[in-house]
Amino acid sequence: MPTATPALPTLPTATLPPRSYTDPAVFERERERIFRREWHCVAREDQLARPGDYVAFELFGEPLVAVRGDDGRLRVLSGVCRHRWMPVVASGSGNRRSFQCPYHLWTYGLDGRLIGAPDMQRSAGFERARCALPQLAVETWHGFVYTSLAPDAAPLAPRLAGLARALAPYDLASLRTLPPLVFEHDWNWKVLVDNFIESYHHQGPHADTLQPLVPAAGTWAEDADGPYVLLHNPTKNGVPIPTVFAPRPALGDAQRAEFLVAAVFPFHLFAVQPDSLVWYRMEPLAVDRFRLFIHPCVPAEAADDPAQRPAIEGLRSFLDLVHRQDMEACDGVQRGVGAALAAPGPLSHLEKPIAQLARWWRERMEASP
């Protein structure tokens, strides 16, 4: 006898309380209940293709580095020297054979082992083997690299099975990541996430960019049985999405006539076009501030072709334009959410992903420690 699919919890019909966007105490609880327990996308596998390729970044105050080892393994290491805490590598990316602290020249291999410590042979109690850089959990999924500060984080991929099925024809792992557009915003992180995961606002800020081709009224979100949302954005009258590059070959007509908006909670945001991908990496810094990296991804053959540079610059310019349209809206929301008369607002059926995020957020914030 078939097993019945469990019913999903009821979705809320209103936004989270305004104070969840403005209260420093709520943000500190998020740090402990969400940020330090969940998985976070920090890089793409194509950025770490060769031994020695690395991406250095900060995650909630922790300097970290994702690196491909000589053994082919992908690791995320603490970027803090085990001697006197100097970061061993500045933020950014590149390729190197080892990581050397600029303070006292302690040197670490690509696997985090300490391989050089000048003038430590006379130090009582010094044991080289005990001074390796700590390693964090790592998962890869559709070309994305995730890490978690939690030593016991439950595997992520099984919880994204529904999303993975929808993304399979797009072959995202084969795309090439380009340098990001970088912003710093004085908003709560949820202001941007809420904005990204609904297309109801196409008719407002994007009236001259997205709304004519992808009307807000036609967008719809799937039911999600994991920590994600998936929003379909079909074109008006089913016309193909205009593409800069050749569409992915496995896509059908319906997939070529829409783009997808997705999020893996809490804040891995990405949009999938028939020919390309854009993904957002956020670094929350305070209750009302975060750093944002917007990464375009294009077919490898386009990234390697000098003749495609104007097309790539055109794509970057369009992404910048759309984000700046969103900035005006998010600036206004951040001002308004702190008003004394602000209250939870009713959600449209077009804002189902916001309700899905709110349900997930409450479950995490209200769970037992």
C-alpha cells in the first residue's frame, strides 16, 4: 500500500513582525539559531577547479578559505593562524601552493597541515601536528560549494531533492563563474531575500525591465518540502526568453519560456535563465547591514571567447540595473519597517515564497536550543 505524502505545515498569511527586521536581539538569535547552524553557499566548483585554487571569505566573523588540495579534495579551512590569530590569506581568490601567515611566516599546506614554523624548535609544548587549520563541513550541489559552522550539520543535498529535479536540465555545474558585482547595503538581510524571492514587484520597480516580458501575475511558486523556494517566471504568451548565449541544450520549449528564481535558506539566492545563472552571496554584518556579491555565470565557451566580452558586459550591466531598481524598493522597506506604526502585512498569493521563508524562519527561531 503506498505511503501517503505528509501534508506540509500551513503557510502564514502575513509577514514576519517588523521587529524581526530591526531588533539587534533578534539578529543575535539568528546568528546562533540559523547562521551558525545552516549551510551557506560560499563559492562555485569552477572557481576551485585546480589544485591550489582558493577563495577566501568571511562567514559571521570567521575568516575562512575554500581550497582544492593536491589530493583533489575540496576543503574549507579556518583562515586564522594557529599561532597568534593573524589571517593567513586576505579576502579574494587565486592559486597558491601553500598559505603563509604574513606575521611570523607560519606556513600551512593546502590540506591545512602546518608545514613551516620558524624558530619554534626550542618552544616547550610545541607540537606541529596539533597546529593544523581546523576544517569545516563541505558539500557540493549543482556546482555550488556549501559549508557550515556546525560540526553536526545534517546533509543538505537530500533536503533539496525537489529543487534538484527542477534544475537538472540546466546543467548549472558546467557554467563558468565571472567576477562579482559588489555592494554593501544598510538593510536587514531578510529585506533583500524577501524582495528576491517574489516577482509580485515586477509591476513596480521593474515596470520597464522585467514586467513587459514576465508579468507578475503569471508567476507561481512550487510547494517545497525542504529548506528552499522555487518560483517560476513564465513569459507573456509563452514566447522564449531572450538569451545572450545559446540556451542549455536539454531544455524544452516551456523551460525556454521562463526563468527560475530560487533560494536555499537562509540566503543563497539565485536566478536561472535558459542560457546563464546569477547567484548572490551575502555576508550579514549587523541587523541592518550586509555585504553582497552578485556572481554572473555563463557557458564556459562564452567565458573563454574574446568575441563574447561585449555580451558579457551587457549581461553585467543588466544585472546592475535590475539590482539598482531593487535598491530603491529595499531602501524604502528598511526605512518603513522601523516605523512605530509598522505592523505585519497581509501577503498576496504571488508572495508564497515569503510565506515559505517565514514558516522556515519561525521553526528555526522557536526550536529548542
